[in-house]
Amino acid sequence: MYEFTSEYLGTLLIISTLAFTGNVLYVVASIAFAIALLGRMSATHFNPAITAWTWMAGKLPSNTALMYLAAQFSAAVSVWILSSLM
């Protein structure tokens, strides 16, 4: 369960940094921070494209890939909802 939560939090951090600042340096710093903080708990994909590639390459089981994708998309929807409230 921790790996899916860390995928959600890492994706949430990266997408919200991009959505609210738009600064490339901040986005790179947030990626580095998310990997350093959450890297031991999950595979640190933080991107549906990376998750899909890893699944298609046979390196990730289908149920884990679906949970990663659900966590990443729910983080994106959370940022979208938060940004529409502002």
C-alpha cells in the first residue's frame, strides 16, 4: 500500500509544481526531491508513460501497473480540481 501512496504523492508534487509555478528548475527540483524522498517505497515512476512502458516490457505485473496508473491519474485529477478552485 505504501508504494501506491508514494506514487500518488510523488505525482501530486511534480504535477502541482508544474501547474502552479511553470518553472522548469522547480519541476526538476521537485522530481529530484520526490525520488529522494519516496524512492525506497515505490518504483518512482510518477508518470503513466513510464508505467505503461515498464508494463509492456514485462517488468511490472498487470495488477501493480493498474494500481500505479490509478494513483497517478488520481493525483492529476486532484491537481486539476485544486487548480480550478483557485
